[in-house]
Amino acid sequence: MNNRNYLLPVATVGVLALSLTACSGSTGGTGNSGSAADTDCAAYSSYGKHDGKTVSVYSTIVDIEATNLEAAWAPFEKCTGITVKYEGSKEFETQIGVRAKAGNAPDVAIFPQPGLMADQARAGNLKEAPKAVSDLVDKNWSADWKKYGTVDGKFYTAPMLANVKGYVWYAPKTFKDKGWEVPKTWDEMLTLSKKIADDKAMKPWCAGFESGEATGWPGTDWIEDVVLRAEGPEVYDQWVSHQIPFNDSKIVSAFDKTGEILLNQDFVNGGFGDVRSILTTGFAQAGQPVLDGQCAMHHQANFQAANWPQGTVVAPDGDVWAFMTPPIDPSRGESITGGGEMVGAYKDTPEVQAYLAYMASADFANNRVKLGGVISANKGLDPNNAQSELDKQSVKLLQDPKTVFRFDGSDLMPGAVGSNSFWKGIVTWINGTPSQQVADTIESSWPKS
Amino acid sequence: MEFIGGKLLQVVIALAVFAAIIGLIMLVVDKAPKSSKDKLTVIGFLAPAAILMLVGLVYPAIQTSFFAFTDAKGQPNGVDNFVWMFTQPEALVTLRNTIVWTVLVPLLSTGFGLAYAVFIDKARGEKVLKALVFMPMAISFVGAGIIWKLVYDYRGPGIEQTGVLNFLRVALGMQPKQFLLDAPENTIFLIIVMVWIQTGFAMVVLSAAIKGVPTELVEAARLDGANPWQQFRNVTVPGIRGALVVVLTTITIATLKVFDIVRTMTAGNYDTSVVANEMYTQAFRAGEPGRGAALALVLFLLVLPIVVYNARVLRQQREIR
């Protein structure tokens, strides 16, 4: 009978220990090399032979995206003998700092945005990129992109994949039936909006900024697009790095300019109601009225392609298609905002350097983009490898040497602004607070020092 | 797959080690000499719980208290966080809302719960009637938030309404209304959700207490010619005072900590934020752990007197018995 005394405490402890270890996160498998069976290794000879070596890679990318990523470097693994040990985690943003501090850093980290990478570089954790990688980036990417991998004059990370913001989605058939033309400038877009509003068949715009605690973020994309197009990349950079205050008159006027569309009761919010219904409409549902003929245009990044209902054809002659938000000052040419990952290393062993070089190469970009769902700004990428019409268009835009590219501004601002007060500011702005007051409030939340 | 295997092995080893240590402690306690056995038994059984408490509750509480006096970079900054809390308009709104919540929710929930419990007492179908009101209690706060968000849903005039309330408004010839966007009444619309959940709890506890009031007392009052209100006021209420205090304090504490409803329905936008929501936002989204910790500390100080009062009333009652 005495035995029974042990059972309860032991069981309790067991449950506790289980629940504790359950928190320790998921780990991915190692790379698969199945698809690489018939690879021609000649193209990979420059990376050398590193038989039996491993490179550990850590990033935010999980699920199918992670599988595709691993497939994209499978030929590299096969030809160089390097095993890439990949681990994806949604907790990457908080964990990477912890792991680096604890001396448990991965060999390579794929950063979802430059801010976090810069923190790691300044903390002295990241290794500078080897010359070979730097040269590759000079060759394959525009200077804009290289700048985002550079911290305090030193180049650390090569870009990997990219996404493009600022698309305006519309139904080609509606435009054709009504005789509307895709606008070439911001002013033409306003004229078209006016025309659609006067036509009374539908509202020209629909928008939805609701996204749980991140409510407001689609609005930050609007403002960023307008600041970049109206004031140019120099002012955009100054704004994002706080060299000019958030309540600078140029930024306030960008709010006002955006407001000509978003705060205009005649222009929004097709299918949902008045201006303020933008705040209660989920961002993923907000484009639906374009298909239903209740709204003509919807502003959202290239990933909106995945938000349309199953079976929607995204093509120039399909159900929906998108044009890039046109320039405000046509003499400046095309400028776009977007995002992308950055590949940085915590070690500088030969196998890590070989891996970095491969990730910066056109081969990787082509291998990965061929598998679908993503694009890259790598100039060596063949646009025909992009798997959808929209992706092809995005790649062409990104590769055009005349295109000015800027990273999503809210991703570059400090968290207190970029993922808090800027979002909240957009919410109060749509809810009726004047632009100047909104900008003042956001400025006051910018961390001192 | 070797990764997962490794993890599993880790789990098994951790379990075995933990079990072995605890087993050893129990064994030692059991085999201890008679003279010190009682003391050892007490220590042996309390120590694991006490250690877990220290590691999981006391240590984080102390650390949070220290955090409250540091800035975003972890450098000490005196009482800056508290100055921010009591001067920034945004933070003041948060404190104001928390006060509104803590005053209204316990009073309304307990009031409705008590009234309902009294009226359905000994009524036909009491069990069904009780279950109806108790059911929201079984829904998580997040679930309730989502349900009510749909209830308050808005579409512009002339567009088919998707929210029940706006559908009714339009059917009655009124304009649809954005329930959640206009301060300060939007806080009231959020409070309704919490009251909807908590009324069931108040009702069940109070109903049980009412049934515990001795029938002789009620009968005596009736024979003395007391009308129903006097019976309720002078017999029932004093008889259930203990239960009332427990219900009020429990709901007050739950309300002070309210987070899920606000985060789900408005994410603290439109001047609806409360202390617990702002604590999370500051600590985990704005990258200001110091401010978050300061808010947590204030929340703790607000809850403390209620817990103390609750404990004292319970002890008094035990003494009476």
C-alpha cells in the first residue's frame, strides 16, 4: 500500500515537466536532397567541396514555404557536400536575440526585416559578409537593396526574397465595360475616382484596416506609398530614420494627400459603408467588393493575390488584376515600397561563406522562384521563372534599373512607433482626428535618445 | 526526424530525473526517524510546491517590480514610467476606463444575478432558466468577444446589415450605428459583454446561498407581516452577505484583469484600452517593458486590497461558525 504514496506526486511532476518541455518550440527536419538527384554540379563547382560539413540556418519561414526553401538549396547541398540544417520558428524575432546572447546562435539567420538585423550587427554578433557575397550583391541587386544590409558602413547581409507593396487591385472587366483607363499618375487616379463616384454604380475605393491588435497597418502602407511618391526617396529615408520629425509638414501633407481618397465619403468604402467602416472591415475581406462590383479599386500588397476566393483568376484579362500605385510626380519615375528577408551569418567558416554566396546568387533565386509563391529582386532572376502573371510583373518592376525601391517604413521604425503608435495613429486618423494632431501624437511616441 | 527524437529523449530524461528526485524525497521522508518525522513530512510535501511558487510566482513578481523602474533599454530611470502613466493622455484614458469597468461590471453583474436568482427561486423550470443565464459563463472571453463583435457589426445605410443590433435598428427605421468606434459609450458596449458573462456566475452562487437561508426565518418574517421587499431586504440579504461579498470581490478582480474582451473587440483602439491591455501592448508590442511592468505593478496594487478584504470576510465567517 505504501507505493501508492509515490503515485500522485510523481504523476503531477510528470505532467508539469511535460508542459514545460512542450514550450521549447518546434524544430524542422534536415534538408532533403531527393529532387537533386539529376543536378549538373558544374554550376556549383565555384562553391568548393565541403564534405561532411553542416550549416545551421534559422528563420521565420515555416510550413510549405520552408519546404520550398529547402528544395531550393538541395542541389547546392548535393554538389558541395554541405548539409543545411534548417530550423523555422514563428518565435524567431524574440528568440534570435536570446540565442545569440546565450552563445547558441545559428550559423546563419534569415532576418525578416532590417531593423532586427541591424540590432544584431551593432551588438557585434553578426559577421561581416565576405567579399564574394558583397560582390554578388553589387552585381545582382540595386544599391537600394545593398543599403538595407549595411549597418554603420559595414555590409552584413544579402537580400533573399522580396514582396511588393502598393498594388491597386481592380476588375479588368468592369474597367473595360465602363471604359475606364488604368491611371498613369496620381492625379489621373483621382480624376478616375471622381468619375467612378459620379457614375454612382459603385464607390471607387474599398479598404479595410481591421487586423486584430495590428489594426491600422494597411493604412501605414498607404502613407508610405504617398510619402515615397510625393516627396522622393531622400525624404522617405529621413522620415524613417527620424532625421526629420514624424510631424514634419511634408509627412502631414502626405496624410492629407492620402486623405483625399481615404477620408472622402464619396470615394470610400464600397460594399461596407462610410469612411469609418474601414476600421471595422478586416483587411483580408476588404477586397471582396471588387469582385462583387460594389467597389472599383483596392490598395494592397502582392500577397492580396492569396486573399481572393478560391478559383479567382488573377491576370490582365482575368477576374482581378493590379496596377502599381502610380507616381505623383511623373518625372521621378516608378518608385515602390516592399519588403524582403536578409541572410546574415554568425560564423565565417568556409562552408558558411559558400552557403552565403549561393544564397546571394542568381541560381538560388531561380531555383526558389521556380517553385512558386515568391519573387526576388535578384537581377539574375529570369522573370519567366515566376509562377504567376502578377509575380512576373512584380519581378520586372523590381529588376527595372529605373525603379526606386524602399523598404516598408513601419518595419524600419522603432517598435514603439512602427508596430504601435503608427498603427494607432492611422486608426484615430480614419476615425476623424486631423492629420497634424495624429502626426504630433506619433512624433511624441518616438523613443528618445 | 533526429531532431524530434532528440527532443523526445530530452522529455523522457527530464521526466525520469524529476520523478527520481521527488521519489527520493518521499522515500527519505518516509524512512525518517520517528522523532523528526512530522516536521520532515511537512517539509517534504510543502517544499516542491513552495519551490515552484518561488520560481514561478515570487521571483517573476520581484523582477517585474524592478523592471517597473527601468527604461526600454533596461537602464534604471527612477519613477519615469509612473510619471508617464499618470500624465500621458493616452495612459490616463486607460486608467479611467479601468475604473469605469471595475465600478460597473461587479455592480451590474451582481445586481442582475441577484434579481434573477430571487425571481426564479422555486419557479417552474428553474433549472432550465438557470442554465440559460449560466451558459455564457462556459464561453471563453475571446469567444465572447468575437460573438459580440459580430453582434455589433456595421454596414453602411443601404447595404445589407450583418450585425444583429444594426439589423434591428434598420428594421425599426433607425440609422445603423458604429457601436465600437465612439468614445466613451463604446466602453459601455464592451462592459455589456463582461456583464453578460459574469451574471451567470453571480446568479448561480447567489441562488445557492438563497436556498441556504433558513426557512424558519423567512416564515417567521412572513408571519410578522413583512412584505416581499421587507423579507428580501431584512432576511435574505443579511443571510447571503458572505456569498455577496465573495461574488462582488471575485468579479471585481476578474474585471481589473480584463484583457481578452478588449483585445479581441477593439485592441484598445478608440479610447477603450484598459490597464491589462495597455500592459501587454507596451511590454510586447511597443518594446517598452518598463512601462508594461509599471502598469502590472499598479494592477497588482489595485487587486491586493480586494484580495485582503475577501480573505478577511471569509475568516470572519469561519469564526462565526
